[in-house]
Amino acid sequence: MKNILWHHGRSQDTQYKGRTSTKDRLYRDRERDALTGVAGRKYFQKTVETALQEEGVQGCLLILDVDWMGEINERFGQDMGDRVLQNVAVMLRENFRSCDGIGRLEEDEFALWIRELSAEHVDGIRRRIAHLNDKLMHMGENMPVVTLSAGVALGEAGEEFKSLYGRAREVLQRVKERGRCGCEIYERRWS
């Protein structure tokens, strides 16, 4: 089975030129985060909730926090902070599949929904986050050093977004408590 985390490509809407109506474009634009161009919180959450209603679906939710964002804004200014967030969004699009959902949930918090990712393949996410952190730390002379902390939770049909998000946030918090710049995957503990 090919490693689905390493597949690169453009989303279908960028390959399908000139065939969307103005109404469709306006709707899509309204659902996007104005700064980064990724899905806004409400649209991202709705997308994951819809997926979780499908029979037999499985996937994982990644919650990604841009480490030290407050300090970046204070030290380098809001414009630089905005550039950092835009670069993170670009890197997420470039380093995950075009069919994976990417959203910005809060100021410095992004999320990904990776459909059809099972427990056997979830360890590849750690490698992907390490790869992203390496790229972000070396963005260039004119950019501050940036890293991501990530929490990951597997989900399946019938689950609620709130529960899945809570598990991902729980392990994200552990990464932040250990010093940031890493990834932890929620492990279910069966009684």
C-alpha cells in the first residue's frame, strides 16, 4: 500500500479551470479563512462532522499549534506574524494530500482531517510533522524560527467532532508541556 501521507498534488478545484459559477466561488470564498486561504473553523468542523456521518468512514484529526506565536507577534510585529501563518498554511497544503481537509480553527491553531487513515498508518504522521518542523525552522533569513506542536486522534463513523477534537487537544497539550515542537497520537485505553 502506498504511503498516502507523501502524495503531493493540486486540489481538483485548481485543475478544473473556469467551470465554477460565480455563486459557487462566492460561497467557497466565504467559507475560507481570509488570511490563509484554508477552510474557516465552521466550515472545517462541518466537513469533518459530515465525513463522520458516513458509514464505514475512518480518519484522523490533527490539531496543529504554531509554537510561540504570541512572542513572534510581540517581537517581530503583527505583519510578520501574519506572514508566518500564511507560510504554515502553504506548507500544510504542499505536504499533505489535496483531498485532506485543512482549516484554521483559531489565531495560531490549524487542523487537518485525513480521511481513510487507519491506526496502522498513523505513525507516518509523526515523520510528516518532524519534516514540516525542519522546513519551518529553515524558512529563510527574513523569517523567524517557527515550529508546530501537534495532537492527533483517530476517528470513525458515528463519532462526534467535539469528542475527536477533545482527544486531539489533550495530547497536543502534553506536547506543549514537554517543550513544544513535536507530535503525539492519542492512544485509547480500554477498560
